[in-house]
Amino acid sequence: MKTNLLFFINYLGSGGAQRQIVELAIGFKERGYNVRFLVYQKEYGDFYYDYLISRGIEIDGVYEKNYFKRILVIRRYLRSHNFDVLIAFLEVASFMSELAVLPSKKWKLIVGERSADPAKRKSIKLRFFLQCHILADYIVANSYANIALVKKIAPIVPKRKCKVIYNMFDAIKIAPNEHFRFLSHDYFNLVIAASHRYLKNLDGLIEGVNLLSSEEKMKLRINWYGSNKFDDSLEKAKNKIHSYQLTDIFNFHKETLDIYQYMKDADAIGLFSFFEGLPNTICEGLLFGKPVVVTRVSDVPLIIKEDVNGFLCDADNPFTISKALSKLLCSSADNLEQIGKRNRLLGMQMFNRNKILNDYEALF
């Protein structure tokens, strides 16, 4: 008899957590598992909906706006459906899954911690959610930094339940373009794949770019791909870009399922967030054989070594962002190529698809 897996998350928009849970589901579908999805929000999009349906994965939606009624409806759904393993990503989905196990359950519950948000230290609600992880069979984080945060805030959760499994990617699908040559454009093409939110720090990037020399600004083009549905950060940033006369440098595009085509053509991949779990776009940048410029978030300093396979900066310090960009722009094509080769090998070792699926499967 096939094992039944249920994947549970808030919505199927273009976020990093969504991308990882979708790829996990598809991976297990390909291994012969029965796979189903449950979501509870409509308003932030259905970016991955057709992607899942086309691969034979059904999606159920419980769209109750009242928070307390939603908990009850989700509980009723979970306790009445026949599945063997429930994998829930993000705080609220994990919390509702944990409440549903009481007084007992017949399934394994794996909850995913996907963000090392420092707000968890101060928020009463988020601290409470972490305590509830004691009801899960396993807490899987995609970074050691995140697990350290869980252990610090919720010491009642047994250490044996806490696991670190890095993000999963298909190294065959995410492979360098053998015909690509660094610095083959008239400009340096820096690609960023991230939704527009204040935490992604577009404002800090603008300040860093503004500190570059005139010659460096003339070289640089930034192509940012991502949704702007979450806050007004993009609108405010565009005003600053205009006032700083940087409009020739910044280009903004909608989120796209074809993002890999644009990443393949990049001279480097960037991310300037204040905090992350393990950022998908940086992992993908490594697999594509690209240099990366990124803030010191999560496990990034464990993976990216300055001047060896990337350039590091601090989200709250535009001078460090400017310095990292300057070093990137001054790199020769040969140097960028050597960095890219190192990153490709590293990415294949760390984010191997079969290894990640095996690590999850061992928890079943």
C-alpha cells in the first residue's frame, strides 16, 4: 500500500517556503507516494497551483476568514482524512497541525521552520507557537541558525526532535549554460529573485548602489524578479531610485516560473535581506555556477566565504553593501568563472535532491 502524504502551507504564492514544499511534494510524487496539498489563504496568489495540478497533485482549500473557526475547520479536515505523514510549513500551518494532534493522532507530524526571524525572540505569539512544537514528531529547519533559535526560545522541545535539512534542488535542472560567458554584456547583470517586502532590503541596496563611483554605476544593471503584493516597499523604493538618478540601473519584473532562464544569464546572483531561513535564490545561484553577493543571514556565512565563492555584506550597513558590489564589479571574467565553478561543485554537494528526499524519508 502506498504511503499517503499531506503537505500543508498557507498559500501557493511565489515565496521561498512555497517553492521548497512544492518541490518536496513533487519529489515524493515521483517516488510513488500518494501526495495531496492543503492551503487556507487565497489572497496571496496561486503561483504554483497549475504547476502542481499538471503533475497529478490535488489541492484542497479551506478558506475560512475567521481565525478561530479556521482552526476548527482545519482540525476537522486533518482528523477526518486518511494520511500517514503530515508535513506543515510556516508558523500558523504548523500551529494548527499541532493543535489537531490532541488528544491523539494516527499520523506522523513534521513541521518546517523556514525563517530565522529575530522577531520570534520578542513576539509572545511566535514564542508560543514554538512551544507547541513539543506536539510534533520532528521539527525540520533549513538552517542551523534556525534550529538554534528554536532551542533557545523553546527549550522544552527535545533536541532529538530537531533536525536540519537544507533546501532541495535538482542539479540537472539547475545547471550552468555551457555557452555562457561572464561579462559578455555591455553591463554587469546582477539578478535578484525575491518578493518585494521591507525585510528583503531593497532600500539598503539602493543606498549601497548610490555610494558606488560613477564608473561602477555605469557598469551595473540590477534585474529584480518578484511579487509586490505584500507591502509598499517597492513603491517607496522607486521614488528613492528616481531621486538618486539610478533609474538606468534598476529594472523590476514580475515573479515568473521561468526565473531560471534569467538566472542562467546573470553575471552574479544577489540577495540583501535582513533575515532569511536558507535563501533559495542563493542556493540556486551556487548550482548555476554564479558568484553571489549576499548579506550575512542564517547559515550563509557557513557556506559563502569572502572572495572565495562570493561577497558578503550587512543588511543594515549600506557601506558594506557598496563595498561588496564594488569588489564584484572589479572582478575579471576569469575570476568570476573560477568562483562559479567552485560554487557549482559546492551546490551539488550540499543541495542534492536525492539526499534531501532521503533525509525526509528517514523521518517517516
